[in-house]
Amino acid sequence: MEQSLNSFKVAILVADGFEQVEMTCPRKVLNQKGATTHLISPNKNAVRGWSHLDWGEKHNVDVPLTLARADYYDALLLPGGVLGLNALRMNYRAVEFVKHFFTSGKPVAAICHGPQILIDADVVLGRVLTSYASIKNDLENAGARWVDQEVVTDNGLITSRTTDDLSAFTNSMIKEFNMELHH
């Protein structure tokens, strides 16, 4: 029988221009499994997604990044979207927030351009992962071993390439979060 994620708290870190479906799909499944999810952003009230080739919907920010505490959460979800990731990578607080999950040994799920911020957090050295193909060299230059697979799990880090991999990504994320909750 599949275990629920009741009492499991997941931070979802985004900035304007995040890939909308890479947040909404995994978040919906997490919520259905009983997890508590909080949309965290440098924005205070709302954050705007990106949908294919244009701006997407606005989403309410649950916790502004200035108030977010990484130790409150059990796991982190990093949707892709080049615009959003560029903004997060330039934000010291966002980088430190991400780094805390690794230093605490908590699972992190990152899809598409999501792994980019892991370079700035200095946590990819020696890790096996995947991402959107355009950031392969950046990740390898930071010491990661990049592989072209729909989903890769390496010691609590779950990564996928694109929205085409969302199903495998979400399934692996749920499995990894369940292991974290029940170990």
C-alpha cells in the first residue's frame, strides 16, 4: 500500500518566469498525497509563471523568501524556467535557502533549468544528475556528472530534463519523499 505524505512539508522555490506546469503538476500530486506545499518567492504576494512561449498565470506566494526558513521544510522542489532561475541565482537568500537542504541532508527535486541554482549553491560536485540540455556544460564544469535520462536520483537529489519527463519526475520525487518521511 502506498504511504501518504501527511505531515511532510515541501518548499517550492520560484521567481517570476518559472515554468508553470513544472510547479503545478508536482504540487497537485504532493497535495493529493497529503503533503503541505508552500510556494516561496522573492515576490511578496504573487509570482507569475511562464507557459510555453508566453507569460502564464499568477500564483499566490504562501511565504515570501525573506520570511522562509529552510529548516521548517522536509524537502525542496525547484521547477525550471530560465527567467525564474536567473532571478533566483542572483538572489543570495535563495541560494542559501537551497544550500540548506543539502547541508541538512533533505531531498531536493529539480527539473529542467532547476538544477542551475545548485551550481550557485555549490552542491553538484560529484553528483550524477540531468537537466535541460543547454545547461549540461555548466553543470559538468561545476563538477557534476550529467546523464541524458528522463529522471535521475542521486542520494536524495531527483532531477529531470524537461516537461516531457514530468510523470517520471513526479513519481520519483514522491518515492524519494516517502523514503525520507518513513526512514
